[in-house]
Amino acid sequence: MKSTEELKEYYQDDIAVISMAGRFPGANSVEEFWHNLENGVESVRFFSQEELLNLGVDPALLENPNFVGAEGVLEGVENFDAEFFGFSPREAELLDPQHRIFLEVIWELLERAGYGAEEGDNIIGVYSGAGASSYLSRNLLSHQDYVRDVGTFKVSLSTGQDFVSTRASYKLGLSGPSININTLCSSSAVAVHYAREALLAYQCDIAVAGGVTISNSREDALFYQEGGIGSFDGHCRAFDARAAGTVAGNGIALVALKRMEDALEDGDQILGVLKSSAINNDGGDKASYTAPSPEGQSRCITEALESAEIDPATISYIEAHGTGTNLGDPIEVSGLTRAFQRYTDKKQFCGIGSVKTNIGHLVSAGGVASMIKTLKGMEHHKIPASLNFEQPNPKIDFANSPFFVVDKTIPWEPSAGDKLRAGISSFGIGGTNAHLIVEEAPELPKSDSASGLHLIVLSAKTASSLVKTKENLLEHLKCCPELNIADVAYTLQVGRRNFKHKFVTVVSSIDELKNKLTGDDKRFTIHSAQNKTERDICFMFPGQGSQYVGMAKALYENEAEFKKHLDQCFELIHTHCSLSLKELLFCENSTAASTQLKQTQNAQLSLFSVSYALAKLLISWDVKPQSMIGHSIGEYVAACLSGVFTLENAIRLVAKRGELMAGMPHGKMLSIPIAASEVSNWVREGVWHCVQNSEHSQVLGGQPEAVDALLAELNAAGIEASLLHTSHAFHSGMMAAALQPFIEFASTIPMNKPTIPFISNVSGDWAEEEVCSPEYWAKHLRQTVKFNDGLETLWSEDTSRVYVEVGPGTTLRSFIKTLSNNQAHVASTLPKPAEQELTLESIAFTRAEIWAAGITLPFEEYYSTQKRHRVRLPTYAFEPKRYWIEPAATGKQLFKPDLILTKDSDMPSTTKPLVEGALRWELKAVEQHTTLSDAQLAAIKAMQQGVTEQLATILGSSMDVKGEGLELKFANIESQIDGSSDDLALASNHSRPSFAPDYVEPRTELESLLAQQWQEVLGYSPVGIEDNFFEMGGHSLMAAALVTKMRKQFEFEIPLQELLQLPTISALSELIETRVWLLEQENSEADTTEPVEVLEL
């Protein structure tokens, strides 16, 4: 196997295919597509007459013998996950299905590549082709009032094929070139060519290329014309003697491309190699504009062969354009033969086939559909059968060509070389030809081993989608147990976006992950609902009593960064204290070591050192504190990290502090579950308030006899106090004798202003310049530790902080959880003594808890010393809903008249045959709130019936007269006759989106009116008065439409800029009410100042 560097040299200037995605007739994924190809499935659907009628096909067409009821159908085109992409329901209904499906599949494509996260350093370009919008022509334009209301510009933006690529770039945040390509049948292959050129020119780092075709126009797709490209019976017979055309197909096919050297360097999956591409046009040297040219095609193929710099004899398969037409197939084989025979005389060594025999002609998506078929064949070393082939077209001389038709699935072996190579042709009506040359993917060096623990992160925009995402990953892991768990973790971390609903767990293997996904193992696993956000991180450093022998030992042995800083502490402690803290901390004789570690100086030095090294480890992971708080000795770690004193001087201070405190008289300490306000009831001579842990947890301490007496009193009062295992009464009057010696020692230590804010235990507020004085640290040694006051300061200022307990245990975690009523986001680092075998899991879980709180972690940096691969994993679990405007019912669709007679027109004289006609009356409301009574409606209906009968009498049997009924448009779209909305394109409203804020109903008539207008524009109900117009899917064009509606409603102008600044109904209604009041005041003043004429009688 070649090394990465050798492969980069060999594949210089080649392009890697790093992902493929698509939806095809009979297949909702590339994998299903290959399954059908491998098994020779013809995924063309043959419709019954009833189905065609239900699809809106004119009954008269069904009587025509040339009408063919077959098509390659793409299921579910009416469905779309509009909420995921931020479309309002109303805009989603307007959006052409080609745009919708392109958004979903390009998302899938990039996630399959492992590049589904924000664009970052990899600039991504988009090159695509799309078909003309039959959704516009067949569905939308049949509702002329709707199109008029929406506006032709907005309709064009939502349906035009010119906006497919750029809309995807906008919605996904892709900043590379975004180009729409339209050469009809060859569009997607031409897109691949331009994507390749852009990559080689370094215009982007990843290029998406492909196309989409979705047609709703059954009449055009299913009509056979002799000499045309459509098959007479719905079967495509490429290169066969019976070939008479292709069959229409619908689908989307996309590939993601990358420079080969970059793909190799970045550990991308490589599905194939694009060696070269070429495009040209036939020019005028052919029978007609739509006819193909063997010379034009031959020139294109020759250019691709020359560019690839390979021997054509090594190409063992051609995926042909292969439409199965009697004219096109012979021309195509002729062009191929001309190109190949410039280099080789070999006969029938190269297979040829066409995917159109399986799925029909996908037009704009056809070229990349062929490319995907070819690359999947290379992956499986099989060439799928080209279907419906029995006898070769007599106009094709296969015997004297390099080609033979692959009429059954066969093993794929290299030809005249050791690599599988293939050519892919795609030719557009109008003469734009494209030819691609691809090669099988090389064997890649393996990624590093998967030892250790791994963070698995999953997220989705909704809770239900997250559930489905977990299920999909579980099924994938069952099918692919050989996956490297480290690569899985890496791909999910760097290759997916960070959404609100999160699942994160720590695992060591694929099997363990499967257990976590099923819920059988819930350890070190979190579910949360937090959007990605910028939150401050607060480090919390624990105090004396939390230390234990063996703490952080596994971390010391496995994390080089932690070991580096802890060794630094060990060395300084040995220098200044002649103490081998490492031997004590990691001693095998835990019983003896535990006794020694409880000694005040040893306990404080060990806690300081481990907490400091942990903080440095977290900072190296880019988990950096914006604030800090320490519990007693823990404040020294905060001060050191903040630059108040150096590490060496901090250790000197901690050592002296411990030495002096240990030399004080022995005392006792009690933990008491009372409020701080009750402490004064129990403090007395010989007893002091030492620590304020939480609102209902205080520590009192002092002389042993006094504390024993206090304990008895508390027990008698029913208060369950407990003695702490300490040798001294820290932070009490019993420390008084240590203060002056400590001040004198601290005076020799240089101190600086804090650079990272931290909370003072002395004041319970932010530490200021006072921490630069020896006297402060003496007070800190003696006075009450106001830890709860400090937490209250932090919590009251910012409830969004993430608190990280940087040290052993979870004591401080419990304090902030209690204070915040369990609302605070908290992470721990080291376990309790009883769980120290889970040290590595605990520190790994620290990052899990931080990520679950919504903070983005620099996952890519964590793998800087590893060789990891991005692997294909299940993509986002979309939740599509139906967004569809049905075409108007037959008989109500407008036709273009050749002659219009008005009441003032002269009577014409014409002998032309009459096909269709209509009589039309229009009713226009003179006033805004005009209504029709039941009697008026009944009279109009009777008049209509009378006119219908009179026309039938006048015209006799020469014309079929139909009275289609009365059509009415209401100001309120929900107002309907008989409650029916079948004839109103936009009568249905969707439910509130899942991401909507809590619903707040309108309180006034004005708010109700505005809510109704928003509902009509956005397309969901109910609309709440605190819904943000733009967060709910609105944009500037929709805002302009809303302003127009409001302008009609009110007697004054509401500038668009004000709606942009006041995007909620509650804010907007206040503005309008103010305007109305001012208008009334102006009118009132005008009335009082107007001169009054006095008439004398």
C-alpha cells in the first residue's frame, strides 16, 4: 500500500469524489439506487388510467394511441422539511419541489462527506442544473389571483431554475462560486466539469456538482411522437434493434469533489477519482439543432482522453448517454469509436450501458446519475446490466468497435492495467457535449487505532428528529460493526452542525455506543435542549477535604498536558518544601498515604497542584474561564491563573499557609443545615462562623469543648449537625496567631492585578486590587469563607454561565445547583474517591457537559496529533410535511383567448372553428367590508342557471355548455362558503412551527387583525403577538407584502423599515395605536382652529 505522500504525488491534479447523494425513481438513497441497478430493476412506473385521471391528465389524451402511461417517478416531492431550512409554510408552498429537494440532498451530500458543519476554512462551491418549473406552469399559474397577490418576482425567485444553486449557498452558508448551469440533458455533467475547473483553479476547496429534474407535467412527459426521444411503450432499449426512445424520469444526483491531495491529507473518504473532463458543442455541422453529431461527440471524448493522460485501452466501461433512440444510439457509438480508434485497434474490450434503461431520462440530473452508477460499480467491482437489450441496433457495428453491450450484471475487471477506469458521456439537446473519465478509488492508509475514550455528539432541531437520528445511527452501526469508533466520533464532531436538541455520551467501542443509543447504558450520557451559544465559563476550585490518594493518577498517566503542569508543581514543591508530593499522591499504600495527605500542608498543596494542572489542561482544550471562584484554598488557584502571583510564588504561599495553619491549636468544625441568618443564634465564645457553603449549609468551628457543647445543643434542638474530619478549625479565631507571620511572609511575594475576574471569599464579590496586598490573604485565612455570597454574585449577574468544578468531587456542583434551583449548567472534572477508576471517563465527560450546555468546542484541534478519517454515517433525519398547491380543477384553468368581445365591440365575421369559450362577469367590492346576503347569492345562482339554459338553446348540440359555478375571493382567506377550502389554493394553514416561542394570544382587536394578516403571509396559525416575523421564516419580500396589506387596512403609511425594526405584533400594534392617536389629535386640533362663520338671525 502506498503512503499518503506517495498517493499525493501519484494523483497530482486529479479530483477526488468524496461524497455522493441522490434520490432516484424507486430509490431514496445512493445505496437503494445501487441495489436496484445490481439486481436489474427497471424503476419505471406504469400508470393505470384511473391514476392518470387523478393526476390531472386530460381524459381526451388517454384516448390517443401515442399517449404512454409510464415515467420514472420520484415519490414524495410534495413533502419538505420547511422548518429545518427556515421557510414559512406559505413560502414553502410556493417553492418549486426542485429547490426543496436540492436543499435536502445537498445537506445530505455534505454530511455524508463529513463536511456538514459550518463552512469554516473549506470554501464550498455549488454547480448545478435544474429543469424548467412545471410546478409553476401546471400548479401555480392555474391560480392567477394567487400569483397576482404574491407577485411575479417572488414567484420567479421561488420557482426559477436560475436560483437553485444560489439558494442552496444562501441557506447552507456556502461562500464558494455558486453557478446555475443549463445545457438541458448534459447540465449535471457540465456542472462536474466546471466544478473540477474551479477546484484546480483554487476558487474553492470543495465543489458540489449535479442536477435535479422534477416534472409535474404528465402530458408532456408521457406523449410519444415518432422520431422524438420518447419511447412508444415506456421502456428504454439503449443500443437495441427495437430502440425507439427513452422515458421521462425524475430525480436528483449530486457529488462532492475535492482536490485529491487535499482529500488524502484531510482523511476524507474517497469514492472515486475524476481523472479528466471535457465539454464542447457540436456547432452547425449536423442535421438539425436538436440532432446529435458524431464528430462533435468524438472531439469531446478525445479531449477528455488527452487531458486524462491515460491509455484508452485501460478504460473498461463506458456509461453512455444512451437514450435508446434509433438515431442517437448509432451516432453515439460512432463518436466513441472514432475517439478510441485514434489510440487502439482492440475490439470489444470495453463494456457499454445506459442507466436510462433503469430509471428513465433524468435530464438535468442524468449525467451525475450515470457517474454515481459508475462509481458504485467500481466500488463493488460489478458492471450492472443495461436493461431491455436483446439484439444490437443494426446501424451499430459493435463487432468492429471497441465496445460490447453489458446486457447482464458482470464482474468488473481492469482492462490492460491494474485499475478500473470508465468514461461517462452526457449530451445535451442543442449540442453541448460532456465527457468524464473516472478511476476507482485507491486503497488508503488506515487511520490511527481507536484506543481510549471518545465523545459521541448528536444534535437535531427537534426532539423527535434527535430520536430518529439515534435510531438511524444504531442501525448503521449494526450493519457496519467494523467502523473505527474514533473515526465515528471525529466525523460526528467535525462533520455535523450543532443544533438545540443534543445527545452526547462517552464510549470506548462501537458495542458500548450501541448500548448507549438503545438506553441500556445511561452512564456518562446527557440529553439536553440548548442552542449553540456564547456562554461565559466559570472555573470553580474546591477546598480542603476533597483531596484523596490517587486522585488524577489515570489522568497523569494518559494526558501529557496535565502531566506536564503537575510535574512542574511537584518539582517546585520538592524545591521549596522538601516534599515528594508525587510519591505521596500516587502511593500504593493508600491507608498510610491517606493519613499523610490529610495533614493541612499536604492537603492544600495537593489540591492546589491538581486543580492548577486540571485548569491548564482545560485551557489547552480551549475551555477557557471568563470568571473564577475558589473555595478557601481554591481561591489561590484562581489568583494564580489570573496572574496575581506566579506559579512558584503561589506554591510558596500555599506551603507557608498550610504550615502556619497546621501549627495552630487543634479545633473542630461542624456542618450545620441552617441559613446564614440563623448563624448568630449559635455563635458564641470559642465558636466562629467559618464557612458559608450554601443558603442552608453553614460550617461553624472553634475550640473542641465549645464545638462539642454546640453539637449537643443542636441535636437537642432537632438540627442534624455533623462533625467534619479536620484537625483544625480553619477560618476561625483559632487561626489568629498565624496572621502576622503570614503577612510578613506574603510581603516578600510580588502581586499583580487580576487579569481574569474572580470572586473573593472575603467579600463574596468580585476581587479588585485588594488581592494584591498581604493583608487580604491574611483575612482570607481567618475570615468566613463567603462562598455562597460569591455564587449569588455570579448567578445574579448571568444565569447563562457554565460552571466547571476544576478538582476532585462534586461538592461545589451541588452548591450552585442548589442556589440556582437546578437551573445552572455545571460540569465536573474528577470523580469522588469511591469512583476514581472512572477518572478518564469523568474528564472526558467534562467536555460532554460543556458541549451539552451549547458551547462550541474546537473538536478539530483535539485531533491535531492523530490521523483520523471522515466516514459515512447517517445524515440528518428530516421531518418533511406536505407543502403543495394543487392545480386548479379542470374547467377553471384559464385558456388564452384569440378573440375577446366586450359590450362595445363590433360583431366580427369569422369562419374559424371554435374550440373553447367562456362568458365572464367580475364583481368588484366598492367598499372594504362588502358582504353578500343569502338572498343575493341565491339570485345570482338562479341567474347563472338561466344563462346556462339560454346558451344551450342558442348553440344547440354544436357546443357543450357548462355552468362552472360562482367563484368568490374573500378578504379573510379563512372565510369560505360551506366551510370548503378545496378551491382556494392557500386556504389551509399549517400548525405553529416547532421552534416557535410560547404562544401569546392577541389581547386587542388591532392585535387580532395583525395576527390574521401575518397568518395569511406566513401560512401558519395561530400567530402569537410575540412571534418574531423574521425568526418565523419571514424575509424582506414577505415583509413588503405584509406592509402592503397593512397599508390597505390603515389610513397612513407604515414604512418597511419600521416593520424590520419592530418584528412582533405586540411592538407593531403599539406603534400603530400611537400613530392613530396622533392622527386623531391632529384632526381634533384642525377642527378647533378652523374659522367659524357666525350667522346672525
